[in-house]
Amino acid sequence: MKVSQRVKEVPYSAIRKLTPFADEAKKKGKKIYHLNIGEPDTETPGEFFDAIKNYDTKRLGYAHSKGLVELREATSKYYKDRGVDFDPDDEIVITTGASEALVFSLICVSDLGDKILTCNPFYSNYHTIFRQIGVNPQTFDTHVEDGYKLPDYETILAAVTEETSAILISNPSNPTGAVYTEEEIRRLARVAKERDLFIIADEVYREYVFDNDEFISFAEIEGIEDRLIVLDSISKRFGACGARIGSVASKNKDLMKEVVKLATGRLAAPTIDQIGATKLYDVSTDYFEDVKNEYQRRRDCIYEELSKIDGVKVYPSRGAFYVMPELPVDNTEDFAKWLLTDFDVDGETVMVAPADGFYHDSDAGKKQVRIAFVLNCEDLKKAIRILNLGIIEYNKLKK
Ligand SMILES: Cc1ncc(COP(=O)(O)O)c(C=O)c1O
């Protein structure tokens, strides 16, 4: 008996790769500032918990495979309030997080061995899901120097091959914090039309766009309705990662029938979480404003602190809660591990995600790290000062 070759080929999550070293450091009494995981530290609105407490039933049954009608309607209204029309009956399916929405979408648009076009760097769990499904990433590069803007039309077009079936893009971006302009989105849409590709738009961070910039959804671009699939989630929107509720939406009804087929095969997303999620959509828009303002303050803090470090290449993130700077060290994976195993400042250290796992066919990530600014400003400042001292010490040892 042996475990399959294909599971062996699934990479470890880049974000959690160093967790055993962190566990070991904690056992030794070190305090760790976690900048490696993108889990909001903001409170989940009470509406979620109240709805579950008030759910009066003697039997916890399966929900509809497409999701509870009330939640599909609430999701549809959320979109409608933002000028986007998805019918709750046949254009939205509730999933177990955006993660499952992505699995369903990829299965619906690709065959084994197909290629999915995305930008370097990309959300590292895409690697895991690509390997599970049997598709391969294909990438065009974006760069730290300009805050990871998209390259020009010709460069993106040149990355498409006969095997490419879809473009997958996270906007606002995990891992870079880039937010694409309407022009950049239209550029991708033009490539998709030119080469007849689906577009999978992962917009789970759409609430977090800074500096009063406007978020433009792919769903607002005319002429791509039949090729567009929008992934969504309550994980980041409402700080409710543990609820595991997301959705997939498309105006392509044939495609949505296939999504429903897959959804039926896994029976249903969790009923209780859907009950709570439905009520989250009653939360006032002030909630989003307050949370966004807090992340913007943190963005300002982290940018200011990182800019003070000699040799760091950094830019102000435009959205989400990530930044991916380049550090003046030879290998960020070794460095990040060393921070946990061999370094501390008065018993405290910092954990960052080495960026190599966010890239395909590129060494750029070996000099970069992804930082999630999910700590308050005071802790972020402390964490970045520790990182700075770590860089100095590590480079002395390397000489
Ligand atoms: C870009 C992106 N897409 C999808 C997901 C998965 O979200 P969910 O918790 O809804 O599965 C994440 C989670 O971090 C993410 O960053």
C-alpha cells in the first residue's frame, strides 16, 4: 500500500510551512508576532451568533445543495446594491468557503492537464487546488517596484497557450495588496475575449480598498457575462473565516447547472453557518467602513515602518491586508525559519510567509516575504522593528 503520487505532488501551504518551527519556539517560551496568516482579528458581527442562538429546530438537516434560499437572496441583494445583477435562483450557489467555489469553478472550466493563467505572485493555495484538480498554473510576472501592477496586453496575451482554459485573478490581491484599475481589468477581459477564455474573478477582499479608491468588479464589465465566474466569501468580508461560507456566481446558466451538479454531489454547505451568514447581510455598511479604516491605518503603519529599513523594497498596498516587500537577505525561507529557531529580541520574534510558494517558474519570491497586517498598529510596529533587527543580525552571520 502506498499513498498516491498525486497527493505527494500537492505542495504544503506556503503560509503554514514554518508552523512546526513556530510551535517549537512557543514551547520554549518565545512570543511570536504572526504576520504570516491572513485571518482578520476583527470581531465577527453579533448578528451571526444571535441568528444561530435563535435558530429553533429539533433537527439539523441538510440545506439545499444550492444553498439556503434566504442566503442566496441576501447574497444577490448584496450584489444588486453594488450595481451587479445575479439571480438568486439560478446564478448563485452557496459553497463551503471561496475555496470550494474555486474547486467547482476550475472543474467546470478545465480538463485534466489544462492550464490556468494567473499572475506571479498568486495566492499560494491556488497551487494546492490546481494540483488536486490536475491543472497547471501558467503565469505572467508582476513586480514589487511598481506595486505589482499588471503587465501590458501583449505580455498577458503572449502567456496564453492552446491549453489555457481560464484566467484566474485575485482582486484585491492576496498576496500583494494590488487593486486593479478599470483599465487593467478591461485588459484582462480583452485577453479572455481574444483567446476565448473563462475568467474566474476571486473578489473575496472587495471590501478592503484604501485611499478612497473605487473597487471595480469584473461583473461591472460589459460583454464578458457568459465567460465570467465570480468567487466570493464571508471569511474576510465579515471576519468570519470559521463559518466556511462562500459562493460562486455567474450569468452563464449552462455553467451554473454544472456547478449545481457538483454541489449536489457534496450534498450541502453547513446549515448552521448559512443561518448565521444570512443575518450578516443585515449588518450596516458602517461596519465595512470602520473595518476598512482600521486596515488602512495598519497599512500606513506597516508601510512607514518597512520604508525605514535599509535595502527593503516596499510600496503602499492598495487593498486587502497584505504587502509583499523584497528584503535584503539572500533567501527569505531560510531567514524566516531562522527568525523562529535562532533569533529573538527580549523573548519576542516574528513569523512571516516566505514568498517562494506564491510563485510559479520564478525565483523572485526567494527575496520576498508576504506580510499580513492583521495585528494592531502598536504590535505591527514592534514586529517590524524585530524584523529589522533580525535582518541586521542575519546578514552579519552570513558574512
Ligand atoms: C484570494 C483568496 N481566495 C480565496 C480564499 C479562501 O477563502 P475561504 O475562507 O472563503 O475559503 C482566500 C483565503 O485566504 C484568499 O485569500
